[in-house]
Amino acid sequence: MVMLGVSYLKINQLKKNKRGKDFFRQNADLVAKELLGDYLVLMRNKDTLIGVIVETEAYLGVDDDASHAFGGKITERNKIMYCDGGVIYVYLIYGKYFCFNIVVSKKGDPQSVFIRAVEPILGIEIMKKNRGISNLRNLTNGPCRWTQAFGIDKYFLGKSICGNEIFISRDTHKEFSIGIAKRIGIEYASNSKNLPLRFYIKNNTFVSKN
């Protein structure tokens, strides 16, 4: 993968290439694959953190028994998934770790894309401080590691992924191979656990699991 050096990352250019609402109105499997190599940009409290998305998973909605929306029952937890694509779905696991998803597809069709891992590009010292570690390799190579590094919490629940505070910028010079595998940690999903809905950049050291 050919990466832009930090010194060449220009915020105005990233904003110019921001993914718009229509992109997130597509099906989860397509969005999950297309997001690979894109820049996840967080601008908050005068800090700018940037990572390249290197691993995603697609969740297909009411017929996907690994999805929080499986079966179509709307709950307080999953109601955000029924919104029009382009909003953020954050939830807590193990009482202390946050997982970050993007609601996709059309309103009423609760599909989502789970961001599993990113490659840190800008704001690395802030990320290390947020995680309380100095090891770069383990900084953002997992769904709860990168959210902790970026300071993601329930504050982001329901926020637009197309705004000015947090957004995704399209990389126009992608040069990598995509790996496809089954999703991780969903052995309970007897019907869909083996579906090839996990996408990752091959040979990227920040992928959580190869």
C-alpha cells in the first residue's frame, strides 16, 4: 500500500474527498470493501487524529443472525441502525470498550459496517497517551484498541460520519490487495458465521487478525 507521508496530508484535501451521504446508502458488503484505504479523520478539541481504515466487516441486517438487528425487532440499543445510512453506531462491550460502526443502506434497512482496525497516520502521540502505551504495533490493530486511541465513546452515537468533526476521506490512489474472510467472534451466528464478510488490506501490519 502506498501511503501519503504525514507532511503531505492536507486537511483541506481530505475534506474535499470526504465521503458523502449517498455513498453510505449502499449495501454493507460494498461499503465495507470500498472503505479500505480511506482516511478516518477526527477533529476534536483542537486535535486532529487520522488513521487509514485497514479492516472492516459487513453486517447485513434483519436476515443476518450476527447483526444486532437480526429478526427485525427494534430496541433501545439498535434503533439507530434503522436510520438512513451515514450515522455512527457506537456500543459498549465488557463494560468498558467501545465498538464503532457506520449505519449504511436506506432508512428502515438496518445494515452496518464495523470498523475493525486502522493504521495510525497523524496524532500518534495523542493516540499513545489515550491508550497508555508506547508500542506502535498494538496501538490501533483491533476494534477496541483503535477506538480507545481515538477517544471514541458514546458521545459519537448518532453523529453523522459526513460532518466536520468526524468523517471519512476517499483515498484516490489505492494500491493494495484485498483479503476476504469470515467475520471474527460470531460463532453464535449459526446461519451466517461463515459468510465472507470481513475485508482487510493484505500484508498490512495493523490488521487485527490474518
